Amino acid sequence: MAKRIIWAREAVADRIQILDYWYSRLGSKDYSIKLDNMFKETIQFISNFPNIGREIENRKERFVVKDNYQVFYPCEEDSIKILHT
């Protein structure tokens, strides 16, 4: 069963900053849209398979690497909180 996703304020800011950077750099929204879809797919995958991420030593957090980005999250009983992207 998929877990509920909660976005931390910092993770939302990270995502917006990344998408804005690529929009400014390329002058087109095409790559930013593609990248945003990649983030959505990765988060959905984490929601369905929360233990897929690599554990961080001495912490309750995990992370998944997708292309050049990492998604950090702790896995709770019924939810996953996205901390950083």
C-alpha cells in the first residue's frame, strides 16, 4: 500500500529552485517540466516502495539517487516526509 507523502518546506523550496534554475538557464520550460515529472515519478515510487532508498548511518533517513539528484526522506509507519531534493 502506498504511503502518504508530506513535503517539508525545504524540499519544496529545493524543487522550485532547481526547476527555476533550468528554466533560466535554457530559456524554455520543456526541461523543467521533464525534470518535475521525474521528481513526481521518483516520489511515487518511494511511496510504493519506501525501503528502496539507501539508509544513512546513525539516522532514520534514507535517500534515493535519480539522475543528478538525491531525494532524502524518513519513512514513518503511514507516511513519508520528503526532506530535501
